[in-house]
Amino acid sequence: MTSPSPFVGAVLAVLALFPLSVANAGDSTAIKLEAIRLSHDGKSFVLADSGAPFRVWGVNYDHDATGANGRLLEDYWETKWDKVQHDFRAIKALGANVVRIHLQFGKFMDGPETANPHSLEQLHRLLGLAEETGLYLDLTGLGCYHKADTPAWYDALDETARWNAQAHFWSALARTCRDSKAVFCFDLMNEPIIDGKSDDGWLAGDLRGYSYVQRLTLTQGKRTAVEVAKAWVDRLTASIRKEDPDRLMTVGAIPWALVWPNARPIFYSPDVGGALDFVSIHVYPKKGEIDKALAAIRVYEIGKPVLIEETYPLESGMEDMDDFLKRSKPLTEGYVSFYWGTISPEFTAAADHPEAAAFVGRWLEYFREHADFMKQP
């Protein structure tokens, strides 16, 4: 994402601060889930037992509303488990069917080859909640979103040892999840990059205190970006397949075609994408540039399902966002937006940025109203 405008910055601030209170979320009864697989032609998602089509209409759920920027899920999912339960039921009430969870490497790995059993047990608990509420999980791994929480030993590893540690992370998660039908997919990493830079370390960029982007190498040498990406994807997908051979896998990628129209995909190039089951890209359309966003999506038409794994009307406004969703629907198999709670009228009136607060509320209402349409094939 580029530097936000003042209004976008206010919306981001509101997203981080509004209270997690949802009226009429209700209680859920256990729902029998079917595993999600690829269709016979590999171009869409289906439910494994019935063969019914499955379209994604989901939310990213990664932190709460405590403090200026919020706490990451692993920082509160033990002490505030009742809130996590409440939020999952609220997400279900909004009409979502997928929740994207961002798991932090430092919380799940005690050493290069040693997973944290307590974190794995908490993940197992989350699987149970997903099954209870009838929500599928997009489990995105290897997060180092709070730079200060990244283990020093992890940053000190060279490329080979770092990739091996990442493979151990995924092996542990795959073993934990292999018997659950609530896992929609494993996303290997959020927005990995290969930029040839070495002096800046493994993490790139900062957005309101979060480091969402990671480098795959600090020593690219004479290798092309495609060669690096293929070696990394093959290494991690192989570690997952040994434990959980049928799980869908993807990589949440920045669609550089939004910035440079002629940019070609790296992770979804023919040499790299073979081990990945579907395309995941993050698209934030801009006002007046919906055609540009649609063109960027078409770059990723490689005969596999395309999921817009992150989207939000930050810089588009509601009207253009509605246009984007309706016109891009034939090009995609679904969308994942964001959720940290519902704006109450009382909060909106008292907010430091009432206009931004009202905007967030309107978006969540739009999300609920359009859920049935967006989940239809």
C-alpha cells in the first residue's frame, strides 16, 4: 500500500481503535463442514463431499482494538478467549464464510526446529471454534508483524537455515491441522518480496507499527527472482505435503501490475506457481481507477482460482468499491476484507474521526447486505 491520504489515515486509525461490540451476534450451533478442494478443471473451489461450488466472502482478523495499533491475535487469544469467540460469531452474522488468521513465527517457534506446543494447542482450540461457528480459516504463516517480537536467533540465520526453520513452522502447523475440515488453505507468507536488498534486513516497510512484508533472501547473487521464489515455494510446500497432502496452498502476493501495468507475476509464473493451488492477491482499488484494478487482476489469470485476499475501500469510496466488486466477480473466486468489530452509533458520535468511523460502519453494513450475492457462483 502507498502512503495513505489524511482521510485514509483517519479510517486506519478508526479501524485500530473501534470497540469490538456487535449487537445481535447470537450464539452458534456446531455446523458440519466439508473440506474445500479444487474443482475438476482446477479453476474454482468446491465442497469435497457434495461437489457444491464455494465462493469466498471473508475477513482478515488479526488484532484487537487495544492501544494505538491493537494487539496481534496471539497476544490476547489466551486471556481474552471469550472475545475471540464473540468475534467469530459476529463475523458469521455478517455473512462471512472465511476468516484469515495471521500467525506469527516468533509465537510458534522456540528454536529453528522446535515448535511451541502451547501455541499449537491454542491453534487447535481455534480450529474447534471455527468448526463450531461454521467458518473456514485461511491460515497465513511466518508473520513478523511486530519487529520487536521477532526472535534474534531467527534474524541471525542465513537463508538456508531460515528457510529450514520456516519449513519446520509449516510442518508443525500442518500436523496440527490435518484432521480439521475447517482449514480452507495455508498461505505460506503475507507479501514476500525479492528485491535484491541486503542492508535493510529481512523486514521491509512499516505501516502503523506493523511490518507486513518480508524478504526471502538477503543474498540473491546471480539468481533471478523467479529462481529464488521457486526454490522457496518448493521447500515449504513439500514440508506441508508430507503432513497434510490435500490442503490447498497459496501465497498472498502484491499485484505489482497495479503499479507497473507490464509487471508479470513472480509467484504465479509458470516456473513457480506449479506447487500452489490458487492465486491470492491483495487489491485496494482507487477512485476512478477501477479499470486499472481489473486489468491487474487479469494478469493473474493462469487457469487457477483467483482470490482477492485483501481488499477494502480505503481509497475508492463506496460507489467505486461496489463497481469494483461487481465487475471483478466474474474474474475471481471471492474476496477477503477486514473485521475488528462493529461501529456503534454512540461510538461514531464520540469518535475523534466521526466521518471515518461512519465510513467503516457503512462498509460493514454493505458487507452484510451483499454477502448472499457475493457467495453465489
